Amino acid sequence: MNRFFMNIVRFILLVIAQVLLVNHIRLGGYVHPYIYLIFVMLLPINMPGWQQLLLGFAIGLVIDFFMGTLGMHAGATTMMAFCRPGIIKLVSGSLKFDNIREPNMEQLDFPWFLRYTFCMVFVHNFTYFMLEGFSFHLVGQALLRILISVPVSTFLILMILYLFSPTKKVRGER
Amino acid sequence: MYNLLRFIHKHHFVILFLVLEVLCVVMLTMTQNYHRQKRINTTNDIVGRIYETGTHVGDYFRLGKINRELAEENALLRRQLAVVTDTTQGYQQVINVDTIYNFIPARVVNSTVNRPNNYIMIDKGRADGIEKDMGVISTDGIVGIVTDVSPHYASVMSLLHSFSNISVRLKNNDEQLATLRWETTNYRYGTVDGIPTHLRLHEGDTVVTSSYSYIFPENLMAGTVMELIPSPSGTLNKAKIKYSTDFASLKTVYVIQHTNKAELDTLYQHQNQQEL
């Protein structure tokens, strides 16, 4: 129940932060950082797949309502939720998730988070800019935007995860 | 039937994924068509209110700039007032702009400039008399056209939109008519289309709205010419222009209410019916 409440708070805070703060970042018009992806990234690992899909779709749709891009973010986050089990398997190698309920900084190290964040952001950005590009026939430009936006989003997300990771500083280096 | 259910149960993850993606693509294609988009209402008051709260917070950090802009506008209006009161009364009796156009001030609560199609959300809606297809201007020039209205907010399709298509005149060149579009991806530059080859354009020439539209009054500033783009086929040239409005820092805008719009609409309808 506590975890459920926690996810709702995370949902609301991330949507607000995304539409009121991060959307105002425009460096040359090509950078589109999306931090609300953290919500999908931090869902419990053993959560049933259909729930992950629906939650991913839900946060994408809410963002779409704010940005007036009905369908684009929802499509991208659904794709992200769909690929999530595969990505986790891909970036973890032989790592076991027996006592890890959701991705967190205490139990998983930085290289893992870097690989995980990069893959998730890439899947999202790729789907998003393709949906945007195909509907406007600007595929070349979509690729350029992916190239610039993925590193920026990855960096921002990792920074936020580190800032809001509760016990990281106490434990220090491992 | 049982087999079908078993199939769905077995592959529910993939099936749900496909259903959601198809739903997204359907929503996307519905909003990508200009005429269909006009029928779908995506502007709503909850979204508007959240953006407005965010803008209120941000405004405290911009008070100085907003004050300066208002003072500048006041000065401009005073100068114009002086000119108007000086002229003879006859002019005003023939055509009184005040009675044809009504300007409703509104504040920008959200806007984008870096997407292929950009919109601006303002804090005035149906309750304030805003309707679809009204023009929106800033103190610097034209901004866009209202495409969607909710009770207290409205969405404006800015000039930075692939459907944006404004009838303009090249002021220093025989009042030549042309069309203003947004073909670049930079929010500062637009394209003027349909310039006859014999016209000599100069950098800095003014581009203003024409009288052929009842969305915008005549002679509103749209931008200045940057350079001529010769057409490869040698027919009609294009020109790159710099918008006079800075879309990235829009704060206060004015929605133009045409008081005789209903009358004009019926006239247009009659005209269309006769053509059919």
C-alpha cells in the first residue's frame, strides 16, 4: 500500500516537473529532455507486464494532454514499458533480482543504472521522434533530435535519481 | 472459442501492447489533420489551470521585464492616441476600427517553439468571448489563430505551425500579396511564398497582414525580409523573413474579436453555396 501511494506521488510530481520546468529547456530547439520516464523506470520489477503497459500508457497520455501531442508520448511510453523486461535482462547479465523489488541506487551500481537509463531513454526517444517525424515527413531531423536528446535526458535522469536517492550519501562509495 | 481465449490469455502482454499502440496511432492521425483537429477538443480547464499556476510562480522572477514591456506599450499607445486625436473627425466616421475590432487582452500560460507544430495556451476562453478562428497578436506583431476553446482557456495555433497560412503584403513593393508560412524549423524565421520574379526585395522590407482576411486587421506587422530565395523553376520566388514577434518570450497577447464576424460568415456561406 505504501509503495502504491509512493508511485502515485511520483507520477504527479514527475508530470508537474516535466510540464512546468523541464519543458522550458530549449537549447537551440533540438533538445527535448524527458524526465517523466523515471516513473516507468522505477516501477517494481516483478509487476505484471499488463500493469506496466497500462501505467506507461497512462503517464504518456497525461503528458500528451499537457503538450497537445495526443498519442505521441503515450505511444513512446507504452513501447518503453513493453521493452522494459527485455532491457532489464539485457543490461543485467547474470545479476539476480531475487531481493530487489524495484531499481534503486542502494542495491544496484552506477554502471547498471547508466546502461539501463540509456536503453530506456533511447527506446522512448526513438519511438517518440519517429511518431513525430513520420507524421511530419521529417525523418532526418527526427534522427538528429534523437542523437542530441538521448544523452541529455540520460544525464538529467541519472542526476535526479542520485539527488533523490535517500540513503546514497550515508552509505557512500561501495 | 476456448482456443481463442487461451491464445489471448497466453499472449495478453503482446496483445495489450499492440492494442495500446494502435490506439495511440489512431489518436495521432486524428489530430494530424487540420479539419478533423478542429472538431476534437483537447484543450481543457484542468491542464490550463496547472499551467497558469506554474506561470504565476515564474512571473515573480520576470516582474521587471513585464513592467518594462507594459511601460513601452503604454508609451506607444500614447503616441498613437496623440495622432488619432489630431486627425479630422471625418476619417473616423468613415471607418472606425474600434467598432469593427475588439481587442481582448490575454496572458500566455504555456507555449512551445521547438516542435514541428507549435501551440500557445492563453488564459481566456469561451466565458470571455473567445471563439475559434479569432486572430491573436502581440505588441510586436501577429502571433496566430485560435483553434480550440475551453470555458476559461484557449489554444492558439501559432505562426510556427505547418498549417499556418497567412495572407500578407510586401509593404515596400507595390503592396504585392503573398502567403506567409513556416517552413523552417527555427522559431525566428518564416517563409513568404508566391513572390513574382520581377519584384526586387530588399533586406529589411516590411511584411504586413493584407486586407484579404477578416481574422487580422490590415497592416499588422508580421516580420521583415531577410533574404530572397530564388525559385528553381523560375516562377514564383520565396523569401526568408524574420518574425517581428519573439515567440520564445511571449507574455501578453491580444485576441481580435471581429464584431461583424457572424455577418461575414453567412456571406461566405452564401458565396460557397452559389459556387456549388
